[in-house]
Amino acid sequence: MDQIRHKVAIVGAAETDDLGQLPHMSRLALHAQAAKNALDDAGISLADVDGLLCAGAIPNEVAEYLGIQPRYIDGTSVGGCSFMIHVRHAVAAIMAGYCDVALVTHGESGRSGVDAPRGGSASSPGGQYEAPFAIGGAPTTFSIPVLRHFHEYGTTKEHLAHIAAATRAWANLNPMAMMGSHRRTPERGGGPITPQDVLNSRMICYPFNLLDCCVVADGGGALVLVSEERAKDYAKDPVYVLGAGEAAAHWMVSQMRDHTTADGYRIAGEAAYKSAGLGPQDIDHCMFYDAFTFTPLMAAEDLGFVPKGEGGPFFAETKTGPNGEVIYKSGPGGDFPMNTNGGGLSYCHTGMYGMFAIIESVRQLRGECGDRQVPDVNVSMAHGPGGMFASAGTLILSNA
Amino acid sequence: MADYAGRLPVATPESQPYWDGLKEHKLMLPTCDDCGPHFYPRPFCPMPKCFNWDIKWTQASGKGKVHTFVISHQPIPPYNSEDNPPPYVIAVIELEEGPRMMSNLIMDDPYSTTVDMDVEIVFDDVTDEVTLPKFKPV
């Protein structure tokens, strides 16, 4: 099962020029600008791209928009982890000779809604069996498993609030982060928060207060992948794919087999570990998709970083820094560095955030992260769900 | 009822008996002789080792427990008017027969909802054509 280990590398990774409120850009323009930035990052011409993978758009839409005719396409669009799955598929495609230069693109006008298709059919399973009960988007569905986890394991809102505070602390070190200190505004707020601030924020959908929820943004991102043989020919140090996994577990959150365990996380995680020949103890840095505070807690448990049910106390552990400051378990200076870009909670969340998790893994492995650079990152995991824990994608990436 | 503001389901040929049952105030579940009832309605048994296409419709008791829930403070129709404001409860009900389904709980105080609370079905005739299966504490 180690056939894919170290065979393909990410050589370009970038977001759109800006993230946040971008009403002047359509969904496809966001795809294209992210593609330009990732290709520039790699020093590769668009003309060399012969594999195209995208979500939230049909590959033909993006190919036509860019003016390319790729000989390999993948339109897997299963939510936020689609891009982890694209990387896995690109590895296989490059190894099989289906393409030489794979471009993965994401663009979503999640806030402004410029060409943002919404809603499904009233005859779909979701339209018949969930939507009639006043489902109002992710805060009313991603929240569904949480109280079962609280009930079975004693997890609390206070535990979850620590994840929000830790993630904001990373955002405060990232100039691109929407809710970080650099971009704080009187209207939107931003800057440091405490767990108590999370609990005091407006109730959105119990058990989630406002600060348990991700930001809502426009933006995009893209990746460029080539074979290991060619990986050193480009502008930046390559980031190798060591392992990868994917899964589809359910679609409607009401049909999740066990609301305290994401089956997809376990299936994808096991495949990623097996192909990399590594385990949780070998991972230096984690990017765990955080649409809500509870989402990465589930990842830490189901990917084997903590035993099932112990994620709450794990993330709520704090220590005191040299200047008396609180150091959160998953925050700067903590011993479980996670979501170091500021996460979906405080950096950017377009709707399908997984692309940004991968970009941050690449940057941490390259050592490009400035104030938020985690020391000695050699192996990073980027993991996410699609839908409400419905699908999953896991990547184990390395700079060596 | 004609001005019901919430989202309405549209049946498919396979789910029509389920929605017809609700209109008659019966909760009907597609049932496999070997594996029992399932939710949501499919014309076969969704147990991969069975995949039997000989399905009968059986009537559920309408009793169950709250498996998990949330309390939405969002003004989502029909919970968006002065008469019917948020917050409201969205719950996954585990039916006595085993399958789980999404629904709303009819609660005087949403915050008195608890996991594993016993509930029973309430047939909410939201339009002349559509009845939604909702639940209330026993």
C-alpha cells in the first residue's frame, strides 16, 4: 500500500489576491485568479496544464473559462474536502500517465453570491426528509451530532470555546486572516478572544454561539502538482504527498450511522496512514477543517490523536506563557499546533474550505509562515469533511 | 394553510406511499422481511448484504426517543413570524422500530429538550396536500 508515497508533489499553492467580501468577482473568476496565483507560485505556464480538477464547477466550465483543453479531468464535488480528494486523484492520475501537470482549483462567492448556485431539489432526499423541518444551512445541520457527543462523553461548550480562542490566536498572526488583529474593524470585530467571549457571543443554533461558527467569505485557492521526478524543476521547494485517503459515509446528517463518530474520517484517515506508513505520532502539524468548533474535535478523535470522547478535555488544556499569557493546546506555543492560518473560524471560509487547509500545510512545510511558522514542521496532515461529516479526505504531506 | 411559509417536500414515485401515509396520519416505513424497516424510503432494503427489492410498507407506532437535537435561533420559515418565532428544535428521532429521522419537536420551552427524551408523533397538516411528521414529549 505504499505505492503512492512520495511519487507526486505539490509545487504551487496560493489563494486569490484577497479573501472576504469580493462582490466584484464571480465564482469562475475566483477559480481563474487562484489558478494564476498557484501557477505563478510554481513558475509553470497555464499552457503546460494538462490535468484539471475542481469542485463547485464542472471541469468543462473551468477549462473553457481558462481556455485550456485538459486530457484528464475530475469534478468530484462532495463539499469542503473535495480538494483533498482531488490531490489523491491527481497523484493516481500523474502516476498513471493520465496527465503531467495537474491543476486543482477552488472558487466560491460564498458571501456575495455572484453566480453561487444554492439549494437542491424538493424531491431529493434532503428536500423531502430534512429541508421541511426548517433546516437553515450548516449551523442547523453541522450542529446535529454535537449534543449526542456531549451526552455520551461529557463534552461541553466550554471545551469547544477553547478551540475558537486558540484558532483566533493563530489568526492574529496571519495578515490574510479575516478576523485577525491585522484586519479587525469596528463593525466586524476581530483580534483576540477568550473562551468566555465565545460563550457570551450571540446564540446561532444551540449548541453553537456565533464564535463557534466559521466566517462566511468569497475567495478561492489552487494547487499545482507534478511527478516527483520533475518536482525540483520549479520555483519553490516541493511538498510531497506521502499518504492520502477518502470516503463517502452518508449524505443527510440525520442518516449518519453514529453521531459521535465520523465513519468517513476513520476510513480516509486509515488509508492515509497506511499509504504513508505513518501514524498520528509522526504528524507535526494538523490542518483540521473547522466549519465549527466541534468539527476539528471530531477529527482529533477519529484520526487517532486522542481516544474517542477525550477531545473536549484535550483541547481545553491550557498553560501559562512566560508573560502570563494563556497558551491554548492547539494555539501558538501549544503542543498540538492546529489550524495555524486562523482556520475557517477566523481566517476564511468560502463554503468549501478544504483548499485553504492544504495551502497552509504547504506553507508550513516550506517554512513560509513568518510570525505563525511552527518550528520543525516536517510532516503535516490536512483533513476535512464534505457535507456534514458526510464525506472525508485526508492528506499526509512532507517537505522531504 | 394555503400561505404556509416553510419548505415543502415533493414526492418521487418511490416515496409517494410514505407521503400518502402521512396524509392519512400514518407513519409508514418500507420494510424488509429479513432486516426490518428503514428510513428514508427506498424501494429496496439498504443493507448491502441484503439489497432485497421485495419491500412492504408497515405502520410505525409513532413512538421514539430524541437521539440528538439542536435549538435553532434562525428565523427560517415557517419559524419566522410573530405567531411562530424562533427558537425551535430540530431533532433526530430514533423510532421505536429502530430507524432515525429528522423532525421538529413541538416544545413549550425548547431548552427543556433532553437527549433520549421519549416522544411521540404529531401529524402536522401544513397544507391540504402535505402532512409533516413532527414529535412532542410523551
